[in-house]
Amino acid sequence: MALHVYDHVTRTRRLFEPIRPGKVGMYVCGMTVQDKPHVGHMFAFVACDMIRRYLEHLGYAVTHVQNFTDIDDKIIVKAAQEGVDFRVVSQRNIDLYHRYAEDLNIRPAHLYPLVTDHIPEIVAFIAGLVAKDHAYASGGDVYFRVRSWDEYGFLSGRHVDDMRSGVRIEVGEAKQDPLDFALWKSAAAGEPGWDSPWGRGRPGWHIECSVMATKYLGPHFDFHGGGRDLLFPHHENECAQSCCGTGQKYVNFWLHNGLLFLGDKKMSKSDGNFFAMGDVLAQFPAEVIRFFLLNAHFRSQIDYGEERLREAGAAYERLRRGVRRLAERRASGAAPVPEGLLSGPGEALAKAVREHRRRFFAAMDDDFNSAGAIGALFGLVRDLNQYDAAAGAELLDAGPLDEAWALFGEADAILGLHRDGLAGLTAVAEPVVPQAVLDLAAERDAARARRDWAAADGLRAKIAELGFTVEDGPGGSAVRPAAAGAD
Ligand SMILES: [Zn+2]
């Protein structure tokens, strides 16, 4: 099988063929940096990182461009509230993005263009659309004329006539049609702005991506990523602007990742602490968060929450134990079965490794199904355990054991399971005890000190509910994870 990728237009998976042989252009809609990154943002970047790593594994030279929207109404409001320049707000959050991306083992993009560094190009692109009558100036703003492009709606599967009822012209907008959207917005006095043929103003949101993507990747490029919530209107509008502006096709394959849901509602800022990336990273190792996000197909909706992350943590440890046991066996010094020969268990293992390798790559070829690929790795861990049980300590079938090791190595390079690769996967990690559990343990110590045994027992039960046990010793209490699940 070769790589097949979901195609939004035909609604089927289609064989991937690069536009330029051996090369892949990939644009990822980055953050609007008015606030700290949250888990939902980082999911998109983890997913695109996995996709890029797989394309590189297949031998493509990938150019990965990811913008930051560093000027926007929300950034302006935030800066005004804080009494600082808008750049202070955007730079602070850009720095946070880079820190979390590194934690999550996301490879840096080749380029991180900023909107404010591309104003002349944006103005020129808009002027081109105006010249072709796909856009018009009105009251200091410039709008894209949606009905000037027959294909509008093709990406999101909507028809312009059905969209009419849902939109209206807001106060202060000077559109000719409610469907039209802003390419350029006039700046009020005191607001950040740049000079343009239409007066002082700033770009609308959608136009920056058309301009920066086509500037760095050419008018027609291979992949464009972003959250499912960007499909409409952002990406639909990007397509319209780009196709009308360049007269060429825009994106070959769209990579829309699913959204995170808490229970059955989409996550939002009101969900409080367990949402900001920094807070989640304080409670769970970055590797576990990444593993959790990749343990579902990137296009699917993800059921998110502390319980789900704890389960992912236990599964991740199972996988690590499997890799560690394999490393120990290969280094055990047992006499290898002579080359060219296999023991009975060795023969079964050789067959299993071939099958799991086939499954791993079939899953990745199936629209980057990292969840299926991870499933193949767990299958390999199970078969390695069986080999251990059948072969005992004396046998060492080096051939299939080396092949299993090689598969873990390739899988780690593609999925980015650990920042330190196989060495990190096989290292024995100290169990991480979340701050919330440590706080409960401290509360329990205080209850014991005042001989309030009922309260202490209640707190012990609460700690147990979170998956930890507390033991009292002469030096005080110690908390550790409850016995981890069996393999
Ligand atoms: Zn974008």
C-alpha cells in the first residue's frame, strides 16, 4: 500500500502524489497569539508534526511553514487592557508556544512568518483581488466579493444560497453582500495600523494565510493543516482568495484535526485549569500528553479529561516496559541462536514482527492513522512477552529481536514517542505524582498530626480515587502510583 490521504472534495481517500517530485510543501495555520496556548491548539501542531515526520520517513523533503497571527482585534483589546504595545502580548505567547512545542517534541517549522512582517505583500495581494473585481473597497475597508467565485463553498460542502440566512451585516461594516468578508479593516485612531491605498488599517484574518502560504510554498502546494474549526469560514475563505488571486489551484490535501471534547461538550476557556497547556504539563509528563493525542486518528474528535490522560499514562508505561524488556534481553549476554537458525519461539516471533511492521505502516499509509500504528506496537509488545515466556532466559533469537528493536526505533522517529528516542523510552522514569495528589497528602498529614483519623481516612480514599496510595513510614508519608496495570 502507498500513502492515501483523505480528500475533502471527493470525500474519499486518494493516493498521495507530491506536486513536485520528492518535495512536500506544508502550511499549518498557527496560533492567534492573544492568549496562552491550550491543549486544543497544541493538538493541531502535534498532529501535523507526526504527519511531517512520516512524510520525511517516506523520503520527502518537507518544507513546513507555520504562521503566527500577531495582530488581531483580540490582541489589540488585550494590549489595551494591559496598557502595553500589542507586540508585548503577541511575543509573550509566541515564546510560550515555542516552549510547549519543544516539551511536546514537535519539530520546529522551517519558517514562522508573522503577519506584521508581511504587510506590503498582503496589501499587494488585496490590490490584485480588487483589480480583478473579486474585492472592493468600501469605507476604508476592503471586502472579498464571495459571489464572484463560483466554487465558493466547495471545501466545507456548503452552498452560498444556504449561507445567506445565517449571516448579517454588522454595525460598522460596509459590505455589499452579507456573505462578503473583510480583507482589510480600517484602524480607529490610536489602534495599530499600516498605510495602504485604502487608508490606515490592518489585514483581515484570512488573507494573511493566503499571502504567506503562497509566498513561501508557491500558489499550489501539498498539505494545509489546522483544526476542524478552521474549515469554515477560515479555510474556505483562504481558498477563495488564493484561487482568485493566483488563478491556480491552492491546496492538494487539507489536514483538519478533530477537536477535544470534555464529556460531550467542546472544550472552551470556561473549563478552567485543565485547559491551559502549562497547567496540563504541570500534571502530566509531556510524553504522555503527546502519546494521548496521537492515540486517536487525528481527524477524529478526542474525548479529553484527566481520567483519559491517566489511562494514556498507564498505556504509555506499558509500551515503555515492553521496549525496556527487549533492550534488557538483547543485552542479557545469553548465547544467540546460530545465525540462519531460529528456535521455535524465535520463528513465531519473526512472523509476528513482520506482521506488526506491516500493520504499523499500513495504518500510517491510511491517512496517517497513528492510533492504528500504536495498536501495532502494543501487538508487538504482547508477542515479545510471549516470546519471553516461551524462550525462557537461555535463548536469544537475535534476528527477530533486532527486527523488533528496529521497528520500535522507526516508530519512535515517526511518532516522536520520546524526546530522547529509544534511550528515553528504555530509561526507568521516576513516577510522577501530580501536585493535586501531593496537596491531599499534605492535608492528610496535617489531619493525622491533629489526630483527626476520620479526616485522614477520607483523604486517603480521595488519593486512592486518583490512582495513588499513601504509605506512612517513620520519616513521614510517601505517595506512589497504585500498582500499575498488568501487561
Ligand atoms: Zn490560517
